[in-house]
Amino acid sequence: MKKVCQVGAVFAICGLLLPVFAVHAEEIGEVRTKFKMLGANDKIVIEAFDDPDIDGATCYLSRAKTGGISGTIGLAEDKSDASLACRQTGKIVLPESVRSGKDDGTQVFRKSTSILFKTMQVVRFYDKKRNCLVYLTYSNKIIEGSPKNSISAIPILDWK
């Protein structure tokens, strides 16, 4: 019985380490912010991703990426600093679940920023009064999150 529990615990931990959100971000570019003698340099990475539920909504996320030896082998914890800009890139037709507010707070992007339990994520809300999609990025850990955040809004316009 003890052996079964140990194996189950390993699978549970491994499951936490695997990315659970399948939205792929396309890397747009990067800039070096700090030279490291050994390993990769610290940098800011710019990525783009499309909202998985809403065609025509694209977000651009810039985030800090830690370099050095620990960053090169994937053991470093990235800082919580990030910026977000979202734009209408095509015709937007809102699903009823978004229009009704039922999907407010839905996670539309997630990226692991450390080997254990820290993620950068983007969630979506709908401002019905102003007909805008609102996106919020923030970082969290299982025990403690970060108040650092960034927000962007897409006013939904007629698309020709």
C-alpha cells in the first residue's frame, strides 16, 4: 500500500509540473537585460497568443526571463514582472457564455515561470456596458501570489 501511495504522489507532482493549458505563444522577440558570464543572459521576452475562445482577439505579453546557469537548465524562477497589450486582429463574435459574463475570469493563457508551482497567467473578463474584452495578467504560486499585474482592453469594433 505504501508503494502505491508513493507512486501516486509522484504522478500527482508530475501532473502539477506539466503544462495544463494548451494555448501556444509565438515568440515575437527578446532583448537582453543583464549579461551573464555563464549560461543565458537575463532577458525580456515578447510573445503573442490568440484567445482560444474568441477569434480576432490577440494578446502580446512581455515578461522577464531569468538567465544564468539555473535559467539555462530550467531551475530559475522568473520575476513576476510582465506587461500586456491586447488588440482586435479580426472580426470578433462573442460566444453567449462570454457575453453573459458566465466566463468572466476564464484563464486564456498560462506559462510556467519556475520549476515548481509558479505561473504567469492571463484571464479574460467582459465589460458589457462598454462592449470591451478585458485581459489581466498576473503571477501566482500555490502559497503566495504577486500583486504585480498588467491589464489591457479590446473595444469590440465592426470589422470589415
